[in-house]
Amino acid sequence: MTMAAAERPRGIGGAISDIFFARPQLLTLLLLMPPLLWIGVVYVGSLFALLLQSFYSLDDFSGLVVHQFTLATYQQLFEGSNVQIILRTVVMAALVTVVSAFIAFPIAYYAARYARGWMKALFYLAVMMPLWSSYLVKVYAWKLILAKEGVITWFANALHMGWLLDGVLGLPIVGGPSLSFSYVGTFLVFVYIWLPYMILPTQAALERVPANFIEASADLGADPGQTFRTVIFPLALPGIVAGSIFTFSLTLGDYIIPQIVGNSRLMIGQAVYTLQGTAGNIPLAAAFTVVPMVIMAFYLWMAKRMGAFDVL
Amino acid sequence: MSPAVRFQNVSRRFGAIRAVDGVSLDIQPGEFFALLGPSGSGKTTCLRLIAGFEQPDEGHIEIFGETVEGVPPYRRNVNTVFQDYALFPHMTVGENVAYGLMIKGVGKAERETKARDALAMVKLAGYEGRRTAQLSGGQRQRVALARALVNGPKVLLLDEPLGALDLKLREQMQEELKSLQTSLGITFVFVTHDQGEALSMANRVAIFSEGKIVQVGTPADVYERPTSRFVADFVGSSNVLSPEVAASHGGSATWTSLRPERIEVVATGAGVPTGYASARGKVSVVSYQGAVTRITVVTDKLPLVASVPATTPFNKGDEVTIAWPMAAMVSMGDAA
């Protein structure tokens, strides 16, 4: 019996496979179509619609949106209270990001360099577990912790450190009647909530720094401090930048945390929430939304210029 | 003059494993010294002890007469070429080479000149501005070499320096390393599991087995006069004769090494030359290797491997007489 060099296609599946084998571009096109449609229409499309809205304006008398191109809405962004909202939010996001980076780095470094076996599992669990529980529950829990009758006040008094807490609350701007009604409180909750998003990318970046780079650096005469500055930190920087994109943009856009923990002064997210809801001022809400996008674009451009992505 | 590197009864344990077990060794200044052994034999740990990445649990280490226990790697005047080169990906080739000088605070202009010279020395002139990712394996190897040598180390350590290169490149680099070492006069200590590499490059070789040095000597010493079955087997290949077999062929009643290339096949009808031992047997394996053919001859006592010129063809099952000079039987003493 002789064997045929080529077998006949088996069934309809086999026939389709043969078509794809002969025309690989067709397969690529079919595979890419759904994600491209999703990103193109649903994602970029809606973003574009948002951008378009920001160039309309609201008629003050009728409360209706005037569908006519204008920069008046953007002009409103730079008026008194609106500028305050933007500045307040950007400063908060920047502080949250910097402090998160400082807290996250040693944890990420330990996890990447030293933790092995069950210690590593424990690390992932500890970092990720807060992400599994409801965000609202955590924020309300913090409200209780930070309240005047809360555990922090109690603890401070028990340690006879009440004066320190009162001192912090007595500070202008950042202070307030209690931690849960102050910027300090808002800040603490932001750092708590977004910290995992800083730790994980930093840890991933540090994980990719081979141990023998550190040995090579020491071998070439660098003491641990020099090795950190010239080898470890530059190689971890893309991870820190990735983490800071999360912490920074999430803080810029959040409207729940400052509403539950904080004073009555608005942040960008809250402004958008109020404007698109009761006020019905979609154009100004859209203009506010464009602010974080512009800031993030600028931030990434700066990071790229400083060489943060050179090793990627 | 004190030796370049001195190990006195050095041990290093990892948990229950004695990676280095009571090693004593003197490496002379200007030597090209090979640490040879199978993986896990402790040779790399010895290199890391010299570099300072490991500290001995017991014993004493000196580099040019100075005690180095407790001295961190960044305060030792030795440099290492790492097995996978460990070039910094966020720096250009030039910055990599100048790294050690930058750390020492050498001015920009001076370190750039020195880096350029070092790259020229390893035949990579003009590569300063390249990214390390753009280099081939052989080029990375050269950059790693330049990065170490630019610091003017007293001892250069090389960890399996040619392991990742293909055969042709490896042979070329062997020659270059050898001539570089001769011209610089720096002590080179290199780790390898490749006995051919050790024999062709080194002035002296230390052979490691299970954390201990089993023999130290020139390449000719360890090849021609192995003192143990392990060395006879690991360095080149060898027929190991038991004391009884060695005695029956006129050798001394000790474990004896007989190199395959010393065994000849006696032509049919010709007698066994004087001063030769001989045996008859049947060819069981024929392996053509280009320049030579390796045949395994099953004699009444044991199978013997012989390397013979490829000019005479052999077939499996041929009845042959083999002979070897009495002097080719090297007694390894009582070592098993």
C-alpha cells in the first residue's frame, strides 16, 4: 500500500484551517476585528464624543447645551473656584503619588529580592487582598477609623499624644475638625487605596533586575549606595513610572473618597459628578475631564524625555 | 613575592552542602590559572570567594599578601567577567566600560579616552555609542572584558567566559584571551567545565571534585600523569585499568590510566614491538571522528578504547591485536 503525500482535509474545520493556512492575513484580520472595533468605536469613539462636548457651551438662561463650537467652556475652567479645584486635585494626586512611591519601594524591593516561597505568597496576598474587598466598604471603614470618636483619636490619647493630633488638625488648609473632615484624612485614604497599584509594577520592574547586575556593580567598585543610584533605581524607574500613572490618574479622577472622607471643597471627580448630574452642565464636565488627560499626557511625555522608558 | 591568590584550608557551606571543602591553593602572579571541574564541584564558589561575593566559613584567603576576609567586593582590586556578561542595559557600550572609572570619580574626558582604548584593545573600536542589546554574544563578551580590564585589576576573574559562544568564536576568543593575558601580564583565573579549554589556555589547572581540589598541575601534568581515576576520566578520556589488569599487562599493581591515543592496532602478521604490552579482542564499536577513529576493542579482561588514524577502516566484529608502550600505563597510585 502506498501513502498519499498529502491527506485530504478532514471535515469543515479542516477546510477552514486550510484556508487560513493559505491566507494568514485573513486570520489576523478576523482575530483583530473584535478588539479593534471595541477600541475604535466604543473606547476612542466615546472619548471623542466627550472631547466634542467640551467645545460646546451651556446657555445660562435656558440651561440647554448650545451645539456650537466655542472655547468659552474651557475659559470657565480658569475662573476662580474651578482653578482652585484643579490645583487642589493635582497637588493631592502628586503628593499621594510621591508618598506611595516612597512607601512602595522598600516593600517591592524586599518582595523582589529577598522574599521566597511562602513569604512571597504572603506578600502577594497582603498586597492584593485589599483589592478584592469592596472599595466603598474600605472607605467607610476609614471614615470610622479617622473620626473624632475613632480609633486613631483614642490611640493618640492613650499614648498621651493627643496634642500632636490636635496640632496636625490645627494646621491651616490641611487640618479640620477631625481627621475624617480634613485633607490629611483624604490623603491617608488615597494612599491606602492606591498603594497596591504602586507596589505591583515597582516589584515587577525590580524582579527583572538580575542579581548579578548588583554583583557586577559591586565588582566594578560601586558601594551599595552607588549601586542603588546608578543601577537599581534607573532599572526600576519604568515600574515606578507605571505605578505613578495609576496612583496619579486614579487620584485625579476619584470622586468617592473626597466625598466620604474630607471637607466640602471639591476635587475634579466631584466637580464632574455634580456638573453632569444636577447641574446638567455636560460641556463643563467634559472640559474638566479633559484636564487629567492633558496632565497625564504631559507627565508621560516628561517621563519619556527623562529616559524612564529607555530600558523597556 | 606573595602569591596573587592564596587559599588556606578554605571552606564554604550552603546549608548542609560543603560547596568548597578545605581548599588550599596558591596562584602565582601573572599566571593564567584554570579552575576545572564538573558543575557543582565548587569551582565557581572559589571564584566568588576571590571576588568577594561569598565569604569563607573557615580558612583564610589572601590576595597579593593582603587578607581579604570581610573585605567587600567593591574594595577589592579584582574584576570579574560574568558568565552571562551582566552588561547594564540602561547604559551604552561606552558607559558600561567606563562604569568602574565613573564610580572612582575619574573625569569624563579621561574615562572616555580610557574606555575607547579598552574597547580598541578588545577589537570593538567605535562601538562606544551602541546599545548593549544591539550586540552579538561575542561582542558582549568583549565589552564585558573591556569593562573589567579598564580598571586595571590585579587579578581578572572569568566565570565560564566562553560558555555561551559557538565553537568557532570560542576558539578565536581562546587565542585572544591568551595573547591578551600574555601582553598585559595580569593574573587571570578562569572557571570552566571544558577540559579542552583549560588545557589549551591555562599555565596551570586545578581540578575540582565535590568541593575539593583533586589535582593541581600544568596541563601536561594533569593530562599525562593523572593521580586519580576522576582526573584520568575528566581530563580527556582514559582507559582505567584495575590493579590486577595493570599487573597482568606488566604494569604495577595499582589503578592505572591508559590514554586511547597511545594504543595502536598491530597489523596482521606483524609482531608486537618490544617494550609494548598487547591484547587481542573483537571490535565492538566504531566511531568515525574525522582525524581519528575511536574503536572499542573487547579483550578477555575488559573493553579498551583506542584512537587510531582514520586511514585504516575497521568494521564491527573484526578480530584485532592492540598494543601500547609499557610507559603509556600511568600508575595513579592507590587512589581509586
